[in-house]
Amino acid sequence: MKNIFIKSAHIFVIFLIIITSFNYSFADDYTEDKATIDVSAQISETIAQTSDTLNASSINSRSCIIYDRNSHMVLYGKNETKQVKMASTTKIMTSLIIIENCNLSETIEVSKKAAGTGGSRLGLKTGDKITIKDLLYGLMLCSGNDAAVALAEYAGGDIQGFANLMNNKAHELGLTNTHYESPHGLDSDGHYTTAYELAVLTDYALKNETFAKIVGTKNYTVTINGYPKNLSNTNELLGYLNGVYGVKTGFTNGANRCLVTACKRDNMDIICVVLGADTKKFRTQDSIKLIEYAFKNFTYINANDLAINSFENWKNENLKYLDINKSSSNSFELEIKTCENPILSINKNEIDNVMTSISINANLEAPISSNTVIGNLTLSIDDRNLATLDIINTNDIKRKDIPHYLNYFFSNYSNILEQILN
């Protein structure tokens, strides 16, 4: 009897270990992170506490970033270039690959492997019929890992084949600290990104209208085997915080709570990424805090306007002193080569601290062809470079030739002779 009890206890312990291991491996946002929070109350409370400054200790998340979409500038970062696990924010890349390469109206049959995928689920069963479009909504709204595998098998043949497509796209976008091993983001050692590169990827993805529409949808009805199923977006800020229009939540035991948020108010458009928050409440709080900080403290300036105005003033005072060695004429025109994207996002308190410095090559020598860069203008705050614009000449500057020297000699013969005699 005692031996039976001991064996039963051993079996029970083994069972607990298996269950614990199973939960660890397949935890995800929709199944394991169901802690309810009063978003409206938390928004009001966090906004009231938002200050003009941020420091690392005030953000619970292990890494985070505020990325401005118009200027492509980082407004705030904490460990933003550190490689970390990304959980279901992986599905931003998954959906992008599908949208760019597949026929969304096509209907597929769900495989046994896809239907058996654990974690957060759309609820697919083996043999289910569903369109690629509806799988995308299941992927991005309820974070369906089963939908992720179904899409990966459809587009890449299998998970490894699809991961290759994901990594090729990451390489194309210059994401050198990002690597994918799955379409869903369940924990694995070779599956990682950074807050910065996740923001860059999201910025690119949001330029796709289909992607932007899906991640900005609060509720949607998909059809599985001809029957409707209602879905709700896991993004707790969508529909609550002013200006939020996406993007994706995430949670695994290895990554902790993650949230990528896009928010636009008036002409300012930002992406906020928080990775590695301890709880859902903290990830929500951190996101609100970062978003409100950005809109409260930052504004846009136009680099081209500042540069052109400053350069015109400089030319009025200094152009007459500019000399070109061996030039037949110092009559030339200078212009600033303007930025393709002149928008700069800076702290409102730093606007008066923007400095302009102009540097011209001191050893200019003819001939100089038109559109040659002869210097640059730099906009900066303290030691932080905001933008550098090239200064070019817009006309050909010819070198002195023999006829020119002869003409000069005869035109100034008397003066030259007098200088020689004296």
C-alpha cells in the first residue's frame, strides 16, 4: 500500500512538472494574461502623473522606445538596442509577409499541426476551411498561434520555410539585431529583436493600408466553415487612449508583457514599444506614460526652413570674402541642398537651443563644376547633431588660362612695372 502511494505521488509530481512545462512553453497574451484592468481609470491616473522628464526607473518595462514616424527620430529609449524576446509582437512580421505575398481571398484547409498549436488561439480544428484574410484577423486581433502556423504553412511550406521568409524581410529592412524562428513568437533562444528594430518594422508595416486596417480594428467577425465567429482585439489601449490606431500585444514567460502601440494626434505620429513588463498593468501604464510624455513635450521644426534662413544671413555677411584659388572669376552662386525629409522632432524646451554652424572648404581651387559640395551646414543642440545639409555651388567655376594671364598683364602693365622698379 505504501509503495502504491509513493508511486502515485511520483506520478503526480511528474504530471505537475509536465503541466508546468506545457504552460511555460505555450503561454501567450490571450490565454495567460487575462488580468482585467480599468483602462479608462488607469489612463486618467497615468496622464495626471506624466511629467516633463522620464528616467529609466520610472518605466517598469525592461526595454522601451518612443519612435517618431515623421522624423524617424528616437524621442526616448531604454535598452532600446538590446536583443530581447518579442512574444506575439512577432506577428507583425508574420502578417506583413502574408499581406505582401499572398492572395487574401483564398480559402485554405487547416492542418493537424496548425490546429494543435498551443497558447493563444483562434480556435481552429483540423480540416477547418477559412480564408487567408480571416486568418490574418485571427492572428492580429486574438493573437491566434494556430492561425500563425496555418499561414506559415500556406506561404512557406512549413515553419522553417516561413521563418526564412521572415528573416529575408528583416535583412531587406536592415534589421540586423532581429531573428525569427517561428511565426507566433513562442519562446526560443534564436528568436529575438530590439525595441528599436521592432519600431522600425512597425513603421514600415503601417504604410501598408491592409495591415493598418487590420491592427486598427477593435472587433471583427471571421467565418470558419461557413459559420461566424466574433473576435475582439487584445490591445487594451485601442479605442480608449486618444489617437491610438494599433498595433499588437504579446506575452510569454520568457518575454513577459509586451505592447507595440501606434498613436497619432494632429500632425504628430509615434510608435511606442514596451518589452518585458512584469504585469499587464505595468505594460499599459508604461505605454500611456511614454505616449503622453511624447505628445506633451515634443514638437516639430523644419530643418530646411532653419537652414535656408541661416545660410542666407551667412551669405550676406561672408560671401564677398570667399576666395577661390586660380579662379578666373569669384562670381559664383551657393545653395543649400535641402533634406528630403526636413521634419525634426525636438523637445519644446530645446527650440531656442538649436544652433547652426557653417563650414566651407578653405582650400577651394578652380576649376569647380556645378553642384559640387564645397561645405556643409549643421543643426545641433549642444553636442547632439540634428541634421547636416550640404552646401553646393550651382555654376561652373573656370580655372585661369594663358589668355587670362596675358590680358591681366597688359591691362595692369604700368602698375606691374612700377612695382618692379620700386
